[in-house]
Amino acid sequence: MFTVASCGILGEEGRSFGTVGTASLDPATKSAVTITGKPSAELQERYRLTIPTGAADSSYGYHREGGGGGELWVSFKIDGEGLGAFLSSLGVSEEDLSPGFVAFTSSDLDLTGWSIDDSHSVKGKMIGTKNDDLKAPGARVTIDYSDPGAVTVYALSVKP
């Protein structure tokens, strides 16, 4: 395991998208870095994954691809009110989620380091881009309800 005291991620034109926290490098992939804390406000806005107020145990990772695209993934624990706010920011509600559905591919899970059981305690959804905004990121969301007092949200946003 690789750990750093602080971490910064540079975006286009050398702007920092990172935040201070600890980072873990998965020794198996040597490419997926997960940082404890929240991504910067600019990164949350760019990928339309806004972590709500009151979220706990948040972590994230960011992978930038050539041409300006990339992926941002976040996970956090939140109460029911915060979950509603988060899902609303994505244009969906809890009723739109499919029971037992993990919205991530095996490649997504390898990249993020998440291990999510597709049991009865999860719901998920793939959220596409709007036809009028093809440069907007699409998102995949899975909610783990095994702890009803503080559900765990897993979300990955892909920007073309």
C-alpha cells in the first residue's frame, strides 16, 4: 500500500483539482488511486457528482484521459435526506433505482477498488447524458442499504 500525506491532482492548464488527504495505491493495478476526503468543488461540478452536506467517510478517485475526458468516482455514507438531495442532483429519485442492481462493470470495480455484493440490500441505476448535452458526463450509481441509518453511496461519472 502506498500512502501520502497530501495529494494534488492537476487538471487542464495546471489547475489543481485535488484536495489534501491520504491516498492509497492498489498494488494489483498500480493505477487506481483513492483519496480520503472530498474532491474539490470544481471537480464535483465538472463531473456533476456533488457530495452532499452531512456525508461521512467520503473518498474519491480521478482518472484523466487524453482529450479532456476522464472519470471521477466517489463513495460516502449519508442519511436518507442527504441521499435524496444527492440523487435529485443527478435528476433521479430512489424510486428510479433498480433493486439488486450494481451499476458498475467489472472494469469499473477494478478501477475503483470497490467490492459491492449484488444482494437484496443494493439498488442502482445508470444515468445517461441528455441528448442536448452530449459533452455532459454520464453517471452510474449504486446504493448499499445494509446500514439503513447511513447508507453507502457509490457513484462513478464518465466525461467524454
